Amino acid sequence: MKKRCEKVSKEKGNSGFEDEISKTAGMNLQDQGAAQTIDDYRCSGSLELDFPELCALAGVRNIPNVRLRQPTATSPSTDRAMESSPTQITSGSPVTTWGPEPYLQIEKENGDSRSVKKVSVPGWRVDDVMARVLRKTLPSLSNLHSLEMWRAGLTDHTLTSLKNTITMCSNLRTVILDGNLVPGLGYHILLGEDSTIQVLLSATARISHLSLRNNRIEEEGARLIGSALSTAHTANKTLLSLNMAFNSIGDAGAIHIAQGLRLNRSLLCLSLANNHIGDEGAAHLAEVLGPFTLTHEEIVERRRQVFKRDQLTSPEVGADCKGDCPLSIPSSSSIECNISKDSKTPSKKKDAVKKDERSATGQTGLTVAKKEEHKMAKKGSDTKVARGRGGKSGGKDKGPSETEQEEKSSSVQKSEELVDTLSPLLDPGVWHVNGKVIHPGNAVLISLNLSGNKLTEQSLHMFLSSVGTQTEGGLLRLSLSRNSFPPDCETFLKIQAVMSLKDPLNIAGSDHVDNDQSQAA
């Protein structure tokens, strides 16, 4: 007994004693719960503790280690690494690795074990079993801001599971899925109406930054992503940056992305570097940056949006009129009815006066009607006040008139907010000319990377024209390096001059259009 006490006293002197106690308490909590499956397990919020426990419950034989990323460590997701061919996939384990040993890399904030801010899967395959483990673990990390899965061998099924996981991570804003060749081209589900990006709830993650480099998205995948960015009827409202470099989308894919930019008003930065885009695709991208003609479908939708806006605002106008405008003059029958009620007071003189007033001229009758109307309104107001105060005199509660006024102002504010959330088709800058409806263009996108493509001087003329028409907002950075035109091209130099004037930092020199040969995205 004495030795045991001495042992305990020595342990109390250790600096890590409290940490060990907390870990042990977490384990004991799991033992008390007798977790037999992943669903029964209650996460503690510590990734180092929960992840191996859940892997064991899931039957994972080769459990990845959890490693803390050092500040000097380099990221594996480089362009050169992504362009290289993947190594052979080994089999025989639920976790199939691309490298010698799988591990989960994490970054913490302030060294706190419960403050994991980034989780990375660096180059090993995430199958259905591991996706289920991550779906249970990641939502318990309340400070998780970034998730990176580089060459994780994602499939349509695991990508869907990942989307559901992202939905439950309330603070997750950055998702990097570089080097994943999803066979079904399902990346658009991360941007769709039913995804976390479109759900504007505080308890749901809203992705702001998405990287899909080197995933072979190609034309069809670009079409799905373009439709997810916006159509005539819907538009993504939360994505701020999208990186689609090294995806071979070509001219056709660039046209689909340009279509998605027509009515998207959230995306600020877009990279389409190294995608085999030529003049045709670039022309459509340049077109949406300046004034463009609305299609028939967009015109029809614009009319529907105008009607919807009028419906949102007109009831409030009626409500204001109902509360502020004078009441209508009562009919003669209603006046007589009210007179008969008031005749209960034994005053023959008043009755005689009222009879004379009823038989007087129309002008006199109008005056009497106004007097009676004022009396009725006053009586109704007193009745409402009495009801609002529960029949007690001398109450200090607010009168219904003040409450109604607050409700009306709140309703008007809500209507204005709803109108603001409608389609950019209602942009006040839209004008009509020669039977066409012209939209002022996308002035929200501030950075566009088209380096490493096949653009010639022909497409540069269109970019120069579009950028020149952007008086308010618009592009601040346009990357056109490593394309099919000489560096001393006159049109290219003019674009540089225009961009230098729009540079918010007003940096001197001619490097405002990115000429860094090493930067691909």
C-alpha cells in the first residue's frame, strides 16, 4: 500500500500527468459506453485518441499514424508531383497506400490537442471503410478549417461520403482534393443546390475555397461544374475561390465555365491554368467580363424574377397604406347602425340633431360621416388597447400601434433582403437596345488565371475590350503567361498597362499580369 502511494505521488509530479488523466478519462468513458461499433463510439474531440479507436472498431488492420505537421514541413501537393504517374496500389488491407506507410497529418492551433485546424491525407487511398471513420471523426473537431486529400483515390461513393462529412463540419471552409481521378466526374456535387455550399445555415459548413487540380475533369466535368456555379434559375452563393488547373477541359470546358460565370456573383478567384484552352474558350471567358446579351431563357427568367420582386414588395405597400391611410367613409346603413347604438343615451335633442343631419345635403352628410368615422376609430383603438393590456387599466405594456409598426418595418426589411437575394438578372445596369437585353457583365471576379494555355493575340483583343469596360469592380489580376503569343505583343502590353491602373496597391512596373514561369495555378 505504501509503495502504491509513493508511485501515485511521483506521477503527480510529472508535467504530463494532467494530460494522461484526461486521456484516461476519455478511454474510461468509452469503456463505460461499451462501444462495439463506430456508431456507438462517442468522440472526445481529440483526433489522436478518437482516430485509432474508430479504425480499430472498423476493422482496419493497417491503422495510419497521426502525425503533427512541423512548420518547416513541405506539402506533397506540388504541381510536379501531381503530374507524375501514381505508384502501384498495394492490396490486402482496408487502407491501400500509394507510399510506404499511410499517416494522417494534422496541424494544431496553439499546441492544443483539441484545436486541430487542418487535416491532410498525403498520398494514400481512402476507401469506403476509412471514409466512414473520417465521417465519424472530423465533425467532432470544432476548430477544423481545412481538409486536404491529395491523391486519395476517391471514387463516386467516397466523394459522396466526403460531401456528407463536410456538411457536418461547421467551421470547415477550405477543401483541397488535388490529384483524385474520380471516374464519375462527381465533383459538382460539392457545389450543387443540396450541398453545403448552398445551405445557408450557421450549423452547416459553407465551403469558401475549393481546389480540384489535376483531376482530369475534362469537358463533361467542366459542364457539370459550370452548371453548379450558376444557371438562369440557380446560382452558387458562397464559393470564393476555385482552382481547376491541370484538368484538360479545353475550349468546350472553358465555354461551360464561362456560362457558369454569367450569373455567379460570389466567386472572386478562378484558376484555369494548363487546360489546353484556345481562343474560342478564351473568347467566351472574356465576353462575360463585359456587357453581354441575355439569352431567351435568361430573359424569361428575368421577367419571372421581376414579378416575384413585385409580389414581395406590393403586399408591404398595401400593409403600410392600411395602417397609415385614412379609413374609407362608412355607408349610410353603417352610420345608421352606429347611431342606433349611440341612441341608448336618453337625449332627445341629440336624436333630433342626428335626424336633421341625415336629411341634410350631401356635403353635410359627408361631414357627419367623418365625425362618426373618427368616433368609431377612437372606440376601436380603445378596445384594442384594452385587449392588449388584458383588460387591466394603467398597464405599462406597449400599445398595439407600436407593435404593429415594428412588425411592418421588420416585414419591409425581410422583403428587401429577399429582393437582394434574387438573381443578378435584376441588376439595375441592365438596358435594352435594338430589341436585345444587355447585361453589364460579371464585375465580381477579381482574379483569373489562364497561364499555360493556347491563347493567341486574337483572344487578347477581347480581354482588352472587356477589361477596359469594367469601370467599377472587375478584374484586378489577369495571368496570361506561357501562351501562344510573344511577350512583346502590343495587345498584351496594353493589357498590362490597363491592369497596372487597376492595381489597388499601384505597384510600379509591368509585372501586373503574372509572368512567373514557375507559378502554374
